[in-house]
Amino acid sequence: MRIRISHETVYRYDQPAGGVIQTLRLTPRNHVGQFVVDWRIDVSENCELAQHEDAFGNIVHTFNADGPFTELRVLAEGEVETQDTGGVVRGTIERFPESLYLRETPLTRLDPAIAEFARAASAAAGGGALKALHGLLARLHGEMAFDTDPTHPATTAAEAFAMKRGVCQDLTHVFIAAARSLGVPARYIGGHFHRNDGVVAQEAGHAWAEAFVPDLGWVAFDPANGISATDAHVRVAVGLDYLGAAPVRGTRTGGAGEALTVAVQVAQAGRQMQS
Amino acid sequence: MLSRTADNLYWLARYVERAEYLARILEATQRITAMPLAYVGETNEWASAVATAGCSGAFFAAHEEANEETVTEFLAFSTANPSSILNCFEVARSNARAIRTALTVEMWDAINTTWLELKRFGNRPQSRDEFARFLRWVQESSLRFDGSAYRTMLRNDAYWFSRIGVYIERADNTARILDVKYHLLLPEDEHIGGPLDYYQWAGILRSVSALTAYHWVYRESLKPWLVADLLILKDQLPRSLSSCYENLVQNLDRIANAYGRQGPAQRQARAVRTKLQNSRMEEIFGEGLHEFIGGFIADNNRLGEAIRQQYLA
């Protein structure tokens, strides 16, 4: 599938900002099943956009914009060609042994409720890591409701699980915590999802998890949709949790009264058919 | 477009590129054999030139010894060698003639003039100097053809097929140089930095016009792993494997967009491009440079086959 993505982040300040420093993880990379045809990042202020690679192999851009300004726009857009690989993720950049992804983070801290949930789902699914993960995926998708109201970016897995509701980020954190409690390395993936119901404009990017299955490698699980990743998923950044893969992180001087809006558009491009 | 026409455009570009490559190999070999033996060691550079051209089998069936005389004859003028410079231009010209109307006047002129002038060299150059001039002329002919395609062709499927021919041949050629010379590029090579190696490394870089480029990119003396890095992974170098695949992916993508459908050729090209983009030199050396190059040549041949099945047959 050829997917056209536009991801715009707009900051408006009541009082002009004196300067802004940001780190962007907005650029997808190629792997088997995903090819970036064309991609660019545009910042509305004059600044030097420096590109480098973080420890996980994500492409990171940093910039330092000098104010004063009352509005700052960061736009990432481009076209990505994807193929369905049945959720198996191959050809990615791996800088660490899998066991690193067993590491717990504040956002994915395990609590007894999640551990019990994981144990039950795994036991019901029967033997094998892959079966256990699919069992976990189905149960989590069934039990937790998608709701944008009660949670915020700093909500932990345990808090979201207690409310039984959250956004894709929260469901992913719970899935990661649960998988790690079963001894399965798991990581957070930030990216985009092309909806097949014709909705193009979205309020945010998407998030899902990858878990390491012996003999198969990394397998992607999308708990918000209850499926493994398909050719509708565009993988952008990887991390131990949301903070590690966050699309934009930064700080500023001045600029009190900041208001943030994010506009994401994910649409199928062209009218290309597979032969 | 008829697949026949696409086939002619593709092979026309491939053969012109191949003629240029042979001239580069011969020039580099001539240069290195002009060095005193103490500098370059007791290697048979002429046999290695034949191996780099990928026709050792045919050569040793016809000749017993690889030396200046037999190798230049075989690679440049032999009518028995299907990939000699002479035959490359011959085949390129007959491909061009079959699709005369799909070419611009400038392109046809370039290839036809080359073919006619080649008759002038029919009696074989008599001296080393004359042969060196001949090799320069071959490269200039290829430049003229390539330049006229770049400057005069409509940007449609005809142009894209001819570009694909150029880049798949170029990728194959660079990979062959690396395949024959890989042992000189291994980091644990024992006589590291000796004069022998310096001239060999410089020779490798010269054969892809990258000696000056090397110093621009790395700003240091010649190091074998950096030579490999430049020729394999650097997008900036127009003859690197990575750059060839960047262009292959782009041109195949344009064809797919124009025709509204894509297939194995696009997927194979993207897969190789991804592999090159996600590789680092330490990992390639760790897994074995020779294996990596061998794998690349096989991948490149698979792409050639996929293109043939999808578009040319």
C-alpha cells in the first residue's frame, strides 16, 4: 500500500517564545515491508535542522529556533510504500540484544493487576510465546476501551489498566508491561495507521508494540485495533516506552500560555495496484 | 511501450556502460603495471583485470597466459569475446538501430558516430600511448551518449528504462571490482599501509573515478575499510552500490507510478536498497566482506531477472 502522511505540530504562545529547542523522531526508516519513497521535515522558523541517529537506530532531528515568535509549526510529510508481512518485522536496525527490551520504565511499571492479567491470558492461550502474546492481545483489546478522555501522555500502564480505558499509547504500555512480565522482550513503536473506513484526518499518530518471539524475531501487536501490524501501519520510531519514541520532545524559554495542536493525515496515495 | 522497445533501450544503456567500465579497468591496470614491481608486488594484474570483467572462463579457454598483449586484445578488440569493448558498441548500436525512433537525434548520433569511429581503430592501436588514447575515447563516447540521453530525452518510460539499464550495470561493475579486490580491503590485512596496498587502493578508487572524492569525503589517507565504505555505502559517490540502488528504486518507482502497477522488480530493488541503508561497515566486515559482495551480486542478478520478466519479455 502506498501511504501519504502529513504530520503537523503547531504551537501557539500567548506571550512570544524566546527560543525553542526540540528533538524530533518523525522520520520513518526502511525495513522489509516498508520503504520510504520520499520524506521531508519543515520547521516554520529559520534554524539548522541537524540529523543524527539515536541509540535505537531512530532517525532524530534536532533544532534550536531563536525567537521571539508566537507560533511554531513542525511539519513532517512524505510517502511510504508498505507490504503486509503478517506482523513479522525483519530488516530493522538492531543495536542491542533483545534482552534489553525486558527493562522496566516508569511508564511501563508492572503492577500486580497487570501481572495477574498476563498470567491468566497466557495460561488460557496454551503453550508458546506467540500464542500467549496473541491471547494477551485479544484480551487486552476486549477489556480496555479506547477513550481519549481520562488519560494524558504521562499516564502509566498501571493507572490506565485500573481505569480499563485509554488511548493507543496506554494500551501499548499495558501490553508491553504484560509481555515483559511473561519474560518476553517488548518495545514501544510510534508510527501511523491508515484507517480503512475512509477517515483521513487524525488527532495524533498511532502506537503499538513489538514483542520478540524466539525463531520468528520481532512481531508487531496493535492492541488498540486488536491485530498484528499490517500494510496499514507505518513504523516511525522505537523505544522502551512512549518517552523513548515520542515524536516531539523539547523545551523553551518564554512563551507562556502554550497551546498545542497536532494534525495528522494518513491517506492512501495514487492508485497503484499490486501485480 | 512494447516490451521489445523497453528491452532495446535497457540493453543499449547497459552495453554502453559496460564498454566504459572495461575501459576503466584496462586504464587502471595499465597504470598499476607501469609501477616498479617492488611497489605493487608479484601479482598478475592482467589476470585480475580479466576476472573483474567477469570473463576468466572464456579468456583462459582462448589464451594460456594473461599478459598485457592478450588481455588488451581480449577485453578491447576480440570479436570472440561477447563483452569486449568492440562487441559492446556493436551490440549497443544494433539495439539503437532497432529503436531509432525512440531515441533522440543526439543519442543516435552519439552511438552511431562512436560505432563508425571504432572502425578507425580497426587496425588496433600500435603503441601504449595510442591505446591509452583509445581508452579515453571509449570513456568520452560513453559520456557523450549518457549526456545526450540526460539532456535530450523526454522524461517518460523510455528514459526510465534506459536509466535502469545504466544503474544495474554500474552496480554490477562496482560489485565486481570489490569481489576481485576484496582481500585488499580487509582491515586485518597484514602488510597494512605498505606501498603495495597504497597503489592497489588508489587503483581501485581510480577505476571508479573516486580518488579525489575519497579525500573530499574522509579527509585522511587511504584506509581500506573506508575505501570499502565509500564504494558500498556512500550515497554521495555516483558509482557506489548504494547510490546505484537509490537511482534504481527511483526509476522503477516512476515506471510503477506511470503504469499504475508494480511487481517483483520494485520490491526486489527496495529490499536491496533497504539492506544497504541499514548496513554499517563494521557489521559487513563482521559478517564477511566477500560474502556480502557475493550476496549483493546475486541480489543484483535477481533484480535483472525480475525486470526482464516483468517488463522486457
